[in-house]
Amino acid sequence: MTFQQITDGIIALFSRQPRDPLLFTSGSFWLLFIGFILIYAFLCNRKNRMMLYVATFSLFFVYLSNGLVFLLLPVTAIYDFFLARRLHNCKNKKARKAYLLLSISLSVGILAYFKYANFFLKTWNDLFAGNFSMLDIFLPIGISFYTFQTISYVVDVYREKIKPTDSLLQYLFYISFFPLIFAGPIMRAGKFFPQITDDKKIDKAMIYSGLWLVILGIAKKAIFADYIAQYNNWVFENPLQYSGFEGLMAVIGYTAQIYCDFSGYSDISIGLASIMGFDLGKNFNFPYQACNLSDFWRRWHISLSSWMRDYIYIPLGGNRAGKFRIYMNNLITMLIAGLWHGASWMFVIWGGLHGLGLIIHKLNKPWLDKLPDTKPVLFLSWLLTFSFVAFLWIFFRAPNMAACSDLITHIALDFDLAYAIPFFYARKTWCILLALIFLLHMIRPAWHERIKGWFIRSPWIAKALLFSIVIQLVLQFSTGEVQPFIYFRF
Amino acid sequence: MTEKSECTLLSYLELIAVLLFPAVFIVWYSFSDKEFGKGDMILQKADIADHFRNNTLPVTLVDTVVIQEQDSIVATADSIVQDTLPQRILLFGDSMLEGIGKRMEQYAAENNHELLYVIWYASSTKIWAEHIDTLKHFMKKFQPTYIVVSLGTNELFVKEPNKRNSFVKTIIQTIGDIPYVWIGPPNWKKDTGINQVIEDNVETHRFFPSQKLTYKRGSDNIHPTFASAAKWTDSIAYWMNNDVKHRIILELPKKNDICGKHIYLQPLR
């Protein structure tokens, strides 16, 4: 092999197309990460150099996916950094509010332009027979997540919950931190900044609990989610070509797929941060174990749910207003949460239906709370919650209302259990993986911690072997039909 | 260096060893000519080595427009059958059919043909030949008057492409007297010989060398985007309309109407 071939190969390995993110499950990322962590090991105790190094790497990482649009990120960081400081130093209430509004308007404005401009134009055209042509723009990957982080930072400074940072580098480091940038979790500055400034020790337990999460996340995403996605995609694209039973299996399959996909990504993000000495907290807490819808939202995408609560629901009045207002606040918050997931009416409907579900749960809470915590009651509560959540994923996944209604009608009118056995024989691996997902989901948190403990204490060669097995399984299960992370689209 | 930072450094060095262990194996295995496994169960290789191999295709790249204006990149048949009747077209093959099939549905609607496309994900000539009953089943069920095969993508880098001869032959024998064309794989890298094997077995004017076109690839850098696959299909349709031995009517669709049924088959594990 010539020198030219080697350099061309290395360039080809790491060169990306804009809009084509470097996935955490790709070999290229891990080869890059090994080089990154080697230098990080020498810099992690020198705060400024470490922040400069990580921020540069993060911006390069964003550049690989977004091209020159990556510049939006440092621009956002600069204006938010200065506006937050102005706001903090200002004593005049009106001026403080004006700085806050300016900062939020800028952040939301940029997000709205890139994410919703074409959506609004299309809606306008549909409603009023307009002929606006669509704009040639694409959604920069990660913009929804870092915009929410910048908003929470400025609002927390305004509420005097945190002091603004004096260092632009620190703020840029926070906003661009690469484990978080593409699909969260949405990290609050109040929890993140102290971890930068604290003189903490990064020990083996922290590093290997991070690696454990990474291995778990890769398995969830690249083995489980990607494999079962293939069948789900076929059914959701052509629901009428499948029987009602197959349709129902695809709905249950998608319920498992979206959990593995998103929680898998979160696990990798949290794991990478942990390897670097940062604790991002939990983003998923066995959500399908929830026994009511409020509980589900306390367990699903925790960082987004709590963000929505703190920056939308509470400012709207939260629980302090009258009953009707509380219900409306719930509905509005969930509609916004739906719209945040994507520029489509399907997401809005999905959010709205969750809002209605939360209202119904709140309305019935007085008598529901009086029910005894017996096993049958708990099981029925769980079954109702799980069925409702799974049913609503149809709206989330279906490309339009027609496909959605086709699938639901087909499940309702063409359901025959006789399909179950032939289905199992035809799709054995799919069924086994689905069953495994739900079995692993039922594992007790204490057991999970115990397994993690064994992993951390095991010799390095055992860890290396486990990591190798998971990587090889990913290769065995990959078919060339690579599925992007679902939450990258948001 | 303080004791604390020394301890952290050592922990990181151990982590790098843990990460390097699979990385070294996977990179080595990717470059190696060896394949580990038993029977059909073979350890898959990562595509790392492919980035380092000579990727240049040995042909001039053209696009749809060029095909229509210049001499064709494909061979033309000597004797011609111009079939103007509506056809029952069966498309079968691997995941590349996803892109072709969508556009073919529009051609079918425009030209009053009936269309059935059967996608067997991750399939190859080997899989179709070894499970030839699948093809026989769909031929019996659909009674096609024209067949389009799209296979070869999952065999671009097989070590012994000549072993595929018998599989291609089996498929062609099963198709029998029904007019057919074979759409070659849209290479993203130079293959080890599958294109040649198919071309040698299929009469030259029935073979569409997709590797000679340029494509915009999707996020996996393998499959053409739907827009690019539509252009690819336009080239194929133009060829089937004008250059093959048994020509059928495939005029460019003017509307977005579609007509066709699809069947998806799971990858074999």
C-alpha cells in the first residue's frame, strides 16, 4: 500500500457529507475517540486547556455534520454569553426583561427559521392556496438541543438561580460539548458548570461506568433498534399490505425501537461524558414500567420533560392557577413538546393526545389514588398506560393521517391471532430481540447496578472482550440498511 | 506530575488499551484475506479497509442525459422485438430495488403495465439460487410477462466471484423463456468481479451496467438517494425502451400516479 493510498484512506474514513452525522455507533467515531481521549488524558486536569481542546474537537465534530452552518453554534454562544452578562449586571427590571426577550427571540428565531420555516409556508399554502416556494434550507443537526440549553441558561440567570459565567470559553464548552450536542440530554448550566470548576478526581469507577453505559447504548441502538426497525419500516410505509396482527406487532416493535434508539443514544452520551469525568444524570428511567401517564413523562426523556416543566409549564402558571388553566397549561406544554419533535402536524397531534391523556389522568386522580396498590390494580394500570403510549407512537411514526388511520383500522378490523405462530416462524430473530428488549426493560434497577459493579471491577481484558463481542455483534446484525438515530431529526 | 493526575492518566491509558483491543482486531480483520466462521455463519468485516483500497472505477462516468444524447453505454441487440402491449412486470432483487421500485411504479402507471416488486433485503444471487422456490412462487403467483432482476450489490466484494456463476445460471434458467433484463449493482467501489460474472452469463444486451453511472448516495454511502435512484431508473427505462432485444413501452411518467405492489422479505440470518 502506497503512502498516497494510506493518506487517501484516512481522509475517506473521516470525511463526511454535510447532513450525514458521524454516528457514535460508527467505527470512524471510535477510532477518532481513541485519539481524542489519549490527548484528553494529559489535559483533563488543566481546566482551560481541557476546555479549549474539547470545544475545538466538539466544533470539528459539528462541522463534520453541518458543514459551515456549524458557525451558528459559536455565534449563538457569543451573543448569549454577552446578553446573559448584561442581564445579570443590569438593575432595571424592564431592561432585564428586554435582554431576556432579545436572547430568547434570537435563539427561538434561528431555530424557527431552520426548523419550521418550510412547515409554516407549506401550511399557509395548504390553508390559503398560497404559492410560496419552499426555502432551500436544512435542519442543522443538534440545533433543537443546544437552543434549549441556551434558553435555560439565560432564563436561569434572569431568575437569579445561577450566576453567569465569566468565561466565554466555558460557555462555548458547555454549549458545544460533543456528547450532548446531537441528541441531548438537555443539560442545565447550573448542574454542568460546577463540574467544570470543581477540583474532582476522575477515577476508574467513573471511567468504566461510562464505558459500561457506552456498551449498553451501542447494543441497544445498533443491535436491537436497528434490527427491529427494518420490519417496522415496511409496515408503517405500507400498512394495508400487512394483516392486522402484523400491524399490531409493528406498533409494539416501534414502541421498543424508539426506546432502544433514544435511550441507547442517551446511554452513549452519558457514558462518553462520564468517561470524561462529567455526570449528566439519568435521561431514561425504565419508562415502560410506568403505571400512569404522568409517571411515564417522569421517566421518559427526563431532561426534556423537566425542561418543559420549568420553562413552559411553570411560566404559564403551572399548578398554581385554577383547574381549567392547569389542564390548558398541560395541553399547551404537550403541544409545544410535540412541535419540538419535528415540523409536522403528526407530532403536534401526538403531543396534543398526550396532553389530553395527562388531563384525563389528572381529572380521575382523586379516585385513582384511593385504589389499593394490589398486583391486579398495578397490572391493569400498567397495561392501560403502556397500551396508550404504544397507540400514540403510531401518530409519532406514521408519515401522515391517512397512513395512521389505515394502520389503526387494519389492526381493529383485520386482527386474527392465527397469524401469531406463522409470524413467529417467519420472523424468529425479530421476535426474540423484541422479547429480550422487554425482558431487559423489566430488570430491577438494583440488579442493573450490580451488573455494572461487576463490569467495573472486572480485569481490563474482560472489559476489552465484552466490548469486542458487542462491536462484532453490531457488524453481524448490520445489513447496510443503517438507521440514523431517530432523535437526530429533532 | 501530582499523584492524582498520575492516577487519572493511568486509568485513561488502561481505557485506551480496552478500546484498542477490539479496534486492532477489527482493523486487522478488515484488511485480512481470511474469513472466520463456520458454515453460513461468517464473522462480518468492517468496511475500514475499503477506504484504503483503490476505489477508482475504470470507466468514464456518465449520467442519464448523456445516455440519451450519445451512443449508449450499453450494448444494443441485433434483432429487435418491439412489444407495445401492457406488461406484467416482476422486479426482484436486493435492497437497491427500493429506489428503482418507487420510480418504476410511476412508469407502470404511465404505461399501463402491472408491476410487482419483491425486495429481499441483504439478498444475493446465492440466496435467490439456493432458495429458488421463492422466485418460482412469485412467478407462478404473478405470471409475469417481463422480469427485471436487480442483484449483485451484496456480492461486490466476494473473494471468489466465479463461484457465483452457477447461482446466476440457476436464476436465468428459472426465468426461462420470459423476456428479462438484469440491472447490475451500482458500485460505490470497484468490485471483485461480480459484474463480469453476471455479464458473462446474461446475454450482453440484457445487462445494464449500473456501475457506469454516477449517484448521489444516501446516509449509508451505499444506496443512491431516492432522487438519484429515480434518475437511475430513468436510464434503465430508456434502455428497456430503446436498446434491449425485447423492448417494452416505458415512456417517461408525466404525473406522479403510481401502480404496483411490493413484497418485502426479511434478510436470512
